[in-house]
Amino acid sequence: MMTTEILLVLLCVAAGVYCSLTSVERGVPYPPTYTGPVIGVLAQTTFGKMEKFGHSYIAASYVKYLEMSGAQVIPVMDSLSAEELNRTLHSINGMLIPGGGQIFPDSKFYRASKFIYDWTVSYNKNQTETQGHFPLWGTCLGFEAMLYAEAGANETNDIRFKCSAHMANNLTIQEGAQDSRMLKNLDSKLYQAVQTEKLVYNSHSFCISPDKIEDTDSPLHKNYNLLAVNWDAEGQQYIALVEHKTLPIFASQFHPEKNGFEWTTYEDIPHSKNAVLFMQYLANFFLDEARQNKNQFSESAEFYKRSINNFSPVYTLMAINSTLETCYFFHEK
């Protein structure tokens, strides 16, 4: 006789969706506790060939990147209400806004990114000893979203410019960056290597000029330190790496997660030992920041229900010839 559990799985497969069994359906209780740090990764709307797998996605390389340094991960849907986002952020220990392809400012992704950014600024300015600080990292599109939000940019006042940056680069580290929170503990040999070897990979069509930080009247100048710059294929200089002057907010225009976890042959992603070591250094730095935060879900069951481990990644490199190796897909709208 067919059990309820098997019937449920078959129905899910027939419908082409992913289902996870609840605690009651599994007949196994959720563990009473869990350990962190727990990092949220913002999902974004699928497009093109990806749409057949789900409504939103997260590249699995971000998950692996965080897990590599000791994080547990939950996906955070860009469709969540302000109330739901607020409750989620109060329950986790840090947030990563990833790269991707969404428009500013008229997209769910940007609206969610701006809420997360504004929330993080407010939370950290009002932190207590029991809560600790809440770190936020933005990569590529996430980097752009965070600086766009900080600058108060909009459709008629976009701080970005069109560029052509789909390439490996070395970093041109700025004066004083060696004393930054992010880079001060970087091994001296690796500190030199990141400036002389092409260790980072960029994949973006919008850039932000260093002038936006150097302008003494700008919010970016007031609140951010410029750590490194890069140049695109046409020789245009742009911001590569920043950190907030007082808050645990960090962002890179390049993709640290790709060095160890993206293997497409359509992109010249560096996989050298030094490239991977620099990736690991940045991930370890961010997770050390997250370990200072003591937020938790009020019930462990909510964490287990929302864990990324409830979802199975799709091998998108082979399934749709994607430049992303594997992706997690979600059906929430």
C-alpha cells in the first residue's frame, strides 16, 4: 500500500515542484536547538531559461562560499513584506546580497535590498551588547544596490555608469586600506599577490566611479572607505572594494564566491591557489563578523523549515548551458 509520504513526493514530482516533508509528515520532531551563525542570502526573480525551474533563484556558489567558512544558510525571498523581512533579519546573524541581473530601482530585488540596507544601518547604530552587530555583505549587483541606496540614487540620478567588466583582474589597493578592518589581517604575501596577480573575477555591466566616494559632499564619502579599484575592458576606473567607516557593512564589485565554486569555461575565472586563498580570507572575515551577533529564531523549527538544505540545487551548467554551475530555485512569488 502506498504511504502518505510516498504519495506526497509523487505528487510533487508530477507537478514539477520541490516539496519537503514537515516534521509531522516525517514522523520525526525538529531538533530543539540549532547552532549558527546563520546567514541569509537574498533570492531574486528568474529570467530566460531559468524560469522553468522556479520563480526565484540563488546561485549555489554563494551558499557553498558561506558554508565553507562555517555558516548555515537560509534563502530570503525578495517578495517578503517589510514585516516579514524585519522579523527574519532579527532572527539571523548576517546577510549577503548577491550578484545577478535586476533593474534599479523598480524591482523587488532592489526594494528588498534597500530595506535590508536601511535596516542594517539602523540596527547597528542602535546595537546593544546582547545583540552584537549585524554584518551585511554585497557582491556585484548587491554592491551596486547598497551604494545606490546609500547615495539616495534613483532613475534620473543613477550613480552608476555603463561599463564592460567581464574579466579577471588584480586589485589596485588604495592608500590606508592595509589598516582597514577587512584587509588588516591579510597575509603579507597574499596582500602583494592580490595586487600583482589576476585573482578576482568581475562580471558586470554597470560600474561606480571612485569620484562618487571622493566627492566630499556625497553620502558615500561620509560613510565609506575606498579600499580598492579596478579598470574595465575600455580602461574606465571603477570602485572594486569598500567598507563602511563605522558599521559592519562591506561590499565588493567582484565575485569572491566564483573562485572556488564556478567552473564554466565561458568565463576566465581564476582558480589558482592564491585566488582561492583570497576568497577564503574574505569569507572567513565576514563569518567572524557574523559570529559577534547573537540573534536566533524564537523556535528552532522555523530555522529548520527555512534552511537551504530543504532545497535541491539544479545543475544549471548542463541543464541550460548557464554560466552558473548550480542554482537553487524557489516557487514563492
